[in-house]
Amino acid sequence: MKRRYERALTADELSRLPDEDIDTSDIPELGPEFWAKAKVMAPRSKPNVSLRLPEDVITFFRNESPKGYTGRMAAVLAAYVRAHQPK
């Protein structure tokens, strides 16, 4: 039976849980066919870019939610690129 928590646990709290307290019953086993095709890949990193923006643009994205505002800005730019690529 799954243990219910009053709130989502933080990554630090999850890392301290003993293995036997973690319910993995809803995670399917990875069989030999998965491991036969598995490849080790280096993580893709994003280049760091410094960009000067108008204060009102930054304020708009920060006011929506201070956490993750640069990610939202990147998502808007990515959507613009996709919309302007040739079909």
C-alpha cells in the first residue's frame, strides 16, 4: 500500500528515504529487450548566453512567477523559432 504524504517531498527528503520505504509497484521492470537497445549518452548542455532585455520584459516574466522565469522566456523564444521555420 502506498504511503500518503501531506505534501510532496523535496529531493533531499526523498534521497534520505530507505529503499524499502519506496513504493515502486507502479513502475514496470525493464526487461532484457530494453537493456539490449540502451545507450549511454552524455547529457546535452545548453550554452550560457548573456542578453540585455528591457526592464518591462523581465518584470512581465518575473511577476508571473519568480521561479523559472528564464525558462519561460526560453520557451517563448523556442516557440518563435518553431513558428518561423520553413514548413
